[in-house]
Amino acid sequence: MPKRRQQPDASRRNFLKGAGLVGAAAAAAAAVTPPVAANAMPAASEEKLKAALPGPRQVVAETVPPANDPVNQSTSGGDFMTDVLNSLGIEYMAINCASSYRGLHEAIVNHANNKPEIITCVHEDIAVHMAQGYAKIEGKPMAMACHGVVGLQHATMAMYNAWCDRVPVLVMGGNIMEADKRAPGAEWVHAGVDIGQIVREFTKWDDQPASLQHFAESTVRAYKIATTPPMGPVFLSLDAELQENPIPDAESLRIPKFVPVTPPQGDPAAIAQAAKMLVEAQNPVIVCDRMARTPAGMANLVALAETLQCAVIDNAGRMNFPSRHPLNQSFRRAMIGQADVILAIEMNDLWGTLTHFSDRIVRKSRPSYKSDTKIITLGVRDLYLKSNYQDFGRWQDVDLDIAGDGEASLPALTEAAKRLIDDGRKAAYAERGKKLAAAHLAMVERSKTDATIGWDSSPITTARMCAEVYNQIKDEDWSVVGTAIRLSWMHRLWDFKKPYQWNGGSGGFGVGYNLPASLGAALANKKHGRFTLAFGGDGDFMFNPGALWTAAHHKIPILYIVHNNRAYHQEYMYLVTMAARHGRGVDKMDIGTTIKDPNIDYATVARGMGAHGEGPITDPKDLAPALTRAIAAVKAGGPAVVDVVTDPR
Amino acid sequence: MTTFKRIAVTAFAVAALGAGAASIAAAQDAPQGNVTNGKRIFLADGCFTCHGRSGQGGAYNGPAPILAHTALPFDGFKGQLRNPSDDMPAYSDAVLSDKDIADIYAFVQTLPGPSSPKDIAILNN
């Protein structure tokens, strides 16, 4: 491996050392002059400084060419690393620049002409969250680079969200592995023996390559592991020496061939058994969460649901099912209580979905389904779990557990079901479908009716906010990539029908996700010419407002609506609950839970970051014109923020 | 599900669907309440945090019912506050007196319930 400062030097550094000796000698000579104060630096004699002659080492330094400490190099490990990243088709690398990966950074900019394109972020949490949002739209990872110790600690929350959300992100952190190569000071406090351990509990895989060939193989391996369902973030520690120094043996290096893993399908016998159970059921219900991972996913689920004419309850972890499909019963959760067979596909929290849980003093729970309901699971989530963080949720009894990627297994399940459906069943299914369609329509009408309450109120109701936005973007090729906590009006009122029109939530409920992840999704949408928009809470916004500067700098078009209820509202409600439980004052629960006095002006914050800003909008009549102006700014190619002062939910 | 819970759930479902004659009857059976004080309590004691300032409903751990012009009888309304179903906090007499509840009830009766979405063009996209 290349070495730093391997030999005693006689070149530039010794030249500087020579100059230092001259200065020291001059200072020593001047020491005879009494200082004017106890802590004053003794004055050097200008005459003596001028009179100092070059010593023999300085003469050598100035006349002998450097031997063992070259100042230029013609190859760079970083160049090869960049070639590896580009072999994988990685389009972007989000960074907050840091010296520990300066070799790679410079190589990307100069060797590869900024490919992958560097996305400058003002915090590592923003960089990883951008990569999370990007991957869920584009279907592939982007890279992120950070300082290996301090930057990686900043990145951890976003990496945990990506882990919980099962999203592939390639995170890289610079490090200086060899202790004798670290400069005094920051390079020591920014280095670690095993920096991957910081994030190992919430990454699928990590490595610290010790050679360039090792880097190539580990990067391709990391990419493959990250993109194989169940997907997840991966981490590579990048040795600074490896990045910066010349390539010792270029002829021996090769970039491994990447071939994506074909996602595993469920066992044919198990699929056949599931099909039989579903076909014979009177009231089968499909529940799903992070099912669709490609544009084919939604179509596959629609095909199965229409074959069975059964209810679909979508937990919206991805764009799984059209919102206005007649079989969409997502806002009729009571359907679970009527089901005789439940097919659960790629569920994140199956127990929580099938259980009525009471957040009371005694935290009681009971199943939402009947005691004789049969439960089938299809998914890969449980194929890769870890121990410490408990994101796997509570144990759920099931009757048939099929290990297989949901999206990949659906066509076989649909075909198996079709083979079992005779004409008699077809008629019964059609009747079932009609009832579900009527219930769906009633649900939509009910949502519209509910939305009218408080229509002209100030603060603005969230229903009106969502209706006003939809009215102005409905004819665009839109993609909504973020929402505030429990803000569901879009899914109740809007017509979601394209695979990129929704991409799920944060995964780990780690606040600070929404703004930067939405920008990442917008970055992916940009080249497809889609109109990206997102809603986000004010609390979330304030975790990473600097993300707006990145959006402005890189000209990422996005309409970002701040659902500004001036509170960490869920916590506000929890505090009211606590006070009521304890039988004491409930009128001071805004202490520590609200974001007011002073109120934050998010439009001004946005303008300060170079984005278009509108608001604060308090009168619902002002909302439509503000949206029109903001949409024009987005179409001009940049980010726009509309601060809507809203009722809580 | 207990009988009370069944009634409460049913009643809230009715409330969510709107008001009409049932609401008028319910209001007539209720004790006289002070609307102004009811509004003050509704906003100060956090009722609005789940149910919205317009009583339009919202979400806590699950959906929070619509209260605007509620059709829930006063006894059912009071029962839900004292011994609620689901995750709604229980408001004891030490926190909310019967008089306070009557005032809140009077206030939510004044909140306009839903109207026809057909009258709002942008709800018909």
C-alpha cells in the first residue's frame, strides 16, 4: 500500500524546516532584548534576520531535486474509485465536503468531469435523506460521502430512516487507517479503527477496503447487497491514503461485473396453497405496505385484486394501489374484521395493522380480525433482521408464511388464482366487486363532504389546503413525495394512479426526513420532467432548512408546502393525554410542544436560501394565488415554499 | 366491545355523517351551556388539537371524530369525555366540570356541520 511521508524528506518540507531554523536562530539572538511585558513576544532584530545566511540543509534543499517525497503524481486511487462508481451507473453523490475523502472528491470533479454529479449539502443528514428519497423514485441508489467519524455520526439518523424504510443508499465515509499517516489534530479525532460499527446495527453490510482492488469488489458487492430485496443502506470506509496516492499497479486492477440479483419468488407449492385459500374465501382482504419497488408492482397488485375482486387496504409505504380504484378500501379498515382470509404483502408492521391497540394506562390490545381468519404473509422483510433496534415489531401469528419478494411473486399468485376460478365464482366475485366499488365511492363522497367543514376558517383546514393544491397541479404530470404526520387528505381526495405519484414515508419516523428526502425525489423526477411537490410539517422543516439551499443551488424544482400548525402537534396531543390521565391542568400543554412566540416565517427562510417563498398564508382566499405564483417559480426550474398556517390536522 | 363503546362508536359515526334533525333534538335535550366559555375551553384545554378548531375532526393515534354540530346526545358526549373509547383522554371532574362540558357541547353545536361538496368546485376534481 502507498505510504505517506515514508522517507526522511529533503525537498519542500525540509526547505520550510530550513526557513524555520533561520527564524529560530533569529529569535534566539533577539532574546537578549528584554520584553516590554511578561507575556510579550520578544522582538526579532530585523538586521539580524536580513543577515542570516542559508545553512547547508537549505542549500541542499534548494539545489538537489526531491527524491522520496514527490509533489506530483500522474495517477490517483481516487480516479479508479470514481471509475468503479461510474461503472454502477451512480448518477449523484450527495456530500458535505471533508478532508478525509478529498482524494475521491477531487477525482470525481477532475478525472470524471463531475460524474457522479456532486450534490452539495450543508448537513450529512440532508445528504442521506436525499439519497433515500431519490432511490424510491428512481429505483436505484445514489452515493453519499462524509467524514468517517464526525460526518457519519451526523448521517446516522437518516441512515436509520433508510434502514427502517428498506431503501438502498451507498454511504461512504473517509478515514485514515494507518496511525502513522495521520496529521496531528483533526485527523486523529476524525479517524477510527472500525468506523462501520457506528452504523452497523442499521446497515445491511459494511467494509473497510485495504486496497484498490478490494475497494472495487466491495463497492460492487455493497451495491448488490443494497439493491437485493430486502433492500437497505450499506457503508464503505474509504482510506484516505488509498484515495490520494498513486495507483501502485494499475495493470492488475479490474472492475467487477455487476449483475443484479433476481428477486426471490415464493415457493410454487406455497403460492398454489395461497391461491386456493384466497379463491375459496368469502371476504378476502389484501393488506400491503412496502410492496411496489418498480413500476410493475402496482400493476401486479391491481391484477391480483381484480382477479379476486377483493378489498385492498394500502398502508402506503410505496405507491402500491391506485387511490380511486374501486377495490381500494384503505379508509375502511373495518374490512379487516370481516375478512376470512388476509393476504399481507411486504408489511412493515403486520401486528399493528391487524390489532386494535389502546394507548391507555393499561396498554391493552386485541386482534381486529376474527378468530378463525386465516392469515397469509408474502414478503422478504423477515429475511434480514437485526437485534438491537426493534423495528421488526411484535410477533404476529400467521397460517401460511411465504418467503418471496411480493412484487415478483404476484404474477404467479394471480395466475394460480385464475386457474382455480370457475364461472360460478366469477359471478360471485363480480357481485363482491360491485359492493366494494359502491363502498369505495361512498367513502370518496364522504371525504369530500367532510372536507367542507371549516372550509373558510383561519387557520386553514388541512382539507382545504390539500384541495387547493390539487386543483392547481392535477393536470401536471405530478409526483407527491412527502407529507406531514397523519396528513391523509391527499390519499382521500386525489387521484393517485401512476407508479411515481407517491413514494412512502420516512421509515423510522425520524424527524428531519421530509424536506431533504423530498428534494432527493425531486432530483430523480427532474430528468423525467415531472412536477414534484411535497407537504411537510413545520417541525420537520426546522430540522433541515438548509436543504433548501441545496435545492436552489442545484436548481431542483419542487413545490414544498409547509403544513404550519406551529407545533410538534403529535406531542402536544400526547401531553394533553398525560395531563388528563393525571387529572390536572390541561391548559398549559403548549409549553415545550409549540413553535410560536416568535412565529417562524418560512417564506423568509426560503428566500434566504435562494428559493421562492410565499406566506405565511392565514386566509384561505390567499392560498390559490400564492400557489399559482409558487408553481410558476417551480416551472422556472427552482424550489418554492408556501407557508400555510393550518389547523392542526 | 362494551355496550357503551358500541353506542359511542355508532354515535360518533352518526356525528361524522352530519347533523340534521337528530342534532336539533340532541341539542334540545342538553343542559343550557355558555357558548363563549365553551369555545374558550375548547381552545384552551386542547379539544381542538384532535378535533380541529372548526370541529372538523382530525387524527390522534387514529381518526378523531367530527364534532361540528354533533348529533351525539349530551349524555353520550359527556360519557365519551368521562370514560372515552379508544385513545381519547378521559377528562375527570377535576379537569372539566359538568358545567364546562355543557359549555363545550353548546359551542360545538354552533359549529357549522358539513355542506354539500357540490357547492365547492375544487372538491370535484
